[in-house]
Amino acid sequence: MHNNQKVVTRITKISDYEIEAVRKDIKNIHLGVYPPNGRIRISLPLRTTDDAMRLFIISKIPWIKKQRESFAKQERQTKRQFVSGESHYLFGKRYILNVHKANQKAGIQISKRTKLNFYVKPNSTITERQKIFENFYRTELEKITTDLITKWEEKVGVKTREVRIRKMKTRWGTCNSKNKRIWLNLELAKKSLKCIDYVFVHELVHLKERRHNERFIKILDKAYPKWRQSKEELNQGILSYFEWGCKYNPKLKELLN
């Protein structure tokens, strides 16, 4: 979940699986299977041979199949049309959308903790409505970043210079350890606060330890003892129409066993 340089990417096929292979300046192999359709991505140290990669993938075929089966069973949202009656999520809670067409400033208001009043112009398109929702989610996430910083920096023992929100398709969060900057996925606005805590703490720990090693786990355990439950909730939640996911790390799993 941190930035690397010297990246070489290519698509390869192993055991009937199409795999995105990325070679970069890292020490360990990282394998990811992403929702909603089980896209496979493997990150490799620059010197890893094709034969070594092939053997590693073959050894993980049962796990890959299991992950894809899990995604197939998960509840999924259809593509959002942003019309009255639709379900939308904010911080893990389900809301019903009420669309109000009026020639006034577009926006979203929470009503009675169960509904979202959505004010749009009569001829607004789906793309325009989606943009309004993205701005709403961005604003809501930005509102809690100060609380995240206050809550977790002291527990982790590190300071971040800046927290930004952006759309990402394969990561819940990322960071730049050199500049002490953290990015959170815009999609996190739909997840529970516990899930957001986990992602934020995960990235804070990376500011102290870049790799998923024993030291990383030790810091994470001390700062957020219940992070495993939050991580599980994050990965088992409702899959949205878009391809959001959390990178799987075999090294991390090995350290947890």
C-alpha cells in the first residue's frame, strides 16, 4: 500500500488464468484477487524469474478459486440510476433515496437518519447525478479526517502531513512515506467507521514501516488490536457496481497464522 518506482507491467496466462504481473522494487511477492469478477494481479521483485512466478501462481490456484467463489456469493449492487427508492450507503448505514426535481442548487441532505433527499435539476443526467453523489461522499469523508488524525496519530506514534480523498479502483488507501501523505479511497464513505479506521491506521503504520513484516504487524496490533475484525468486515461488505477492492498480501496472511 505504498508507492514504488521502477514498475514493469505485463499480462500473462497461467493455468487458464489471465494475470497482471507487475515487477517493481519490492522484496516479497504479493498476490491479489479483486472483486467483482476475480481479476488477478501479482507484484514481484524485479529479479523474479518467469518460472518462479509460474510456480508461485500454481501453488496458489486453490486460494484463487476460493476467492473468486467468495466474490460470486457476495451481495452486489446493480449500477446506480440515482432515482427515488434506491438504496445508498453512508458510513455503513443504508439510506433510501428521495429525488426532488427543482430549479435550485443541487445537493444531498440526510433526513431522519433513514433517507437521503437528493435535489437535482429536472433534466439532469445520470453522470451529473453521480458527480453530485461523489462530491457528497468526498465532503462527508473530509469531515471525519480531523477526527481520524486526532484519534490515531498518537496511538501509532507518527504524524501525517496531509490526508487526501481520491477515487481508486484497486486500493482502499495508499500513502507516501517520504512526504507523510495519506490518500483514502472515496468509496470508503460507504463503509462503516470501523473499516475507515482500519484503512487509516494501516496507512499510518506504513509511515513507520513500509513493508508488511513482523514489525508492521506489531505496530498495528498495538495501535488497533481489533483491526482483523474490521479488515474482515471491509472485505465482506456489499460489492458496489464499480470494481473496488482491498489488496491481498500473502506475506501478511503468513504473519497472521
